[in-house]
Amino acid sequence: MPELFDNHNRRIDYLRVSITDKCNLRCIYCMPEEGLADLKKHEDIFTYEEIEIFVYHAIKQGISRVRLTGGEPLIRRDVVDFIKNLSSMSELHDMSLTTNGVLLADFAEDLYEAGLKRINISIDSLNHEKFKHITRVGNLSIVMKGLQKAFEVGFNPVKINAVVLKEINDSPSDFKDFAKLTFDYPVHVRFIEYMPFSKQMGLDMCLPCSEMIERLKKFGELEDVDSPRGSGPARYMKFRGALGTIGFISPMSNHFCPECNRLRLTVDGKLKTCLFSNDEIDVIGPMRNNHPEKAVEEVLREALKVKPKDHSTARKDHFVRTMSQIGG
């Protein structure tokens, strides 16, 4: 199988694909309360068929893993059939999906039967009031039913993504709730440092992972463990006797740029080489105007050439897109 390497000799084999910029939650660090004012028009977004063509040819070039994101991917119509088509690509070694869990109880069985075997669920607090505050409109009970359903149908691994915000969901009880969850379920909780994509919330809301670890140590001895399937930038630890693990993702305090292996495809057909850069490479135009295989090959070649070495060469003073528009 061919391999892709960027100009900094990093192997690029992971593609995150956003299939919608719409969401059924309004998380305070991700979207304005009224939602996005500039949602993409139907004709300006990639069709499922176009995404499938891009992924197919990207695999031929060296991409072997794909994660589907949004917005909230489960709100896009016919998502199960789309996932079934992707899962039929024999050279795609790994496919996963990130969801906020609101619709997961309804979709879990169909997603699993379509070929999706592992899933990430975004849950920033296990406290009902805090969850409602962070998501503005969310119901934690519904999301927890989705989590339970994920275990019932056989997803493995099941991961929880929790963005930690200072003075909002960083109390001892918040960490204790998640710690307890790893004893009750074989779940992999990943605490993520807040990244300042919101105009309303700055870097002062970021709690470093080193402090998260110290707070968790109050509830028991933590030991380093190997990462679950679908390795990423997280450092994993485990409480003795727990069924699950706890991971820490530190994009701000200890970035993982030297090991970055990913590209991001936005719903409107732009390829981002770095989450912290406003620079984008147009994909939708070349694919619609040229032979798709040639277009994908040329776009990937350009992406490998311009992918920045680290955040310091990529980050701008402000972000043009919200996280929901980029793909979480």
C-alpha cells in the first residue's frame, strides 16, 4: 500500500471528514446560542457520492483511517447508507464516528450493522445542570441512553470526549463522576484541553492536562497504560481495578505536532492541513471540474507540501471558522 509523507517526514494516514456543519446542540465553546448564521447551501457542500470518491482515491494514495464528524453527523439524512458504502472499501482499515450522542440510541444498531464498529461520544459533564449549561439545550439522560446502547450493540472501543473548561466543569465532583464511570463501564474517557475557537471564550478557560491529572489522583492511584484501538494523541492512564481508561489530550500545553498524521476535509470541500490554521485547499472545485482521481492526487500533493511543522507556524490571531464548521 502506498504511503503519504509531508515535508517534515511525518506519515499522513488519517482523514477526518465533516459531513455537516449543522448541530442539534449549541455548546458554549463551539457555536453561538442562535446557531450559525452562515450555514452552507445545499449546492455548496460535498454530496455523499463526492465524499466517497474522495475517500476512495485518498485510500489509493495512502490514507487508511477515516473519522466522520460534524457538526453532528447523525442529523444528516441517509448517514447509515453512507457509512455502509464507506465500510465496503476493503482498503479502509479503520472507520470511526464522533457524535454528541443525542440521536445515538436511535441509530446505534443500524450504524453497527452498516459497518461502524467504534465510536466517540462528546459528553463534557455528567452533571445534568452543567451539561445543560454547556450545551444550552442538551438533555444528559438522552445522551446516557445512547452511551448505554453503544455498549449493548457491541461498539468497541467506546470513547468519551470531555472538553474541560475552567470554573465550569473542572470541579472535583466533575472529575470524580468520570473516574467512577470507568469503573462501571469499559469506557475510555478522554479529557481535552479547551482550544480557543470561540470569540466569547479565550485561552484563560484552558485547564492544562497536568492539572487534570493531579486532580484525578485524589480519587486513586493512576498508572500509565497502552492506548485502546484507534491510537491518537492521547496519553492514557487507568485506576487500578477500573474497566476503562482515562486519556488526556493536550493541544495547548503540550502539543503533538511532531506526531501529527492527519488532514481534515470540511463539509464544503476544503482540505485543512492544520486545525490551528485558516489556510485551506479547495477540493470541491477541482473534483467537479476535473477527473476526480487526478484532482484528489493533486490536492493531497499540495497538502503534504504546505502542512505546517507546528502550531507556531500555523496559528493566526483569530479563527475564521468555528469548530463545528471545521469538523470536531
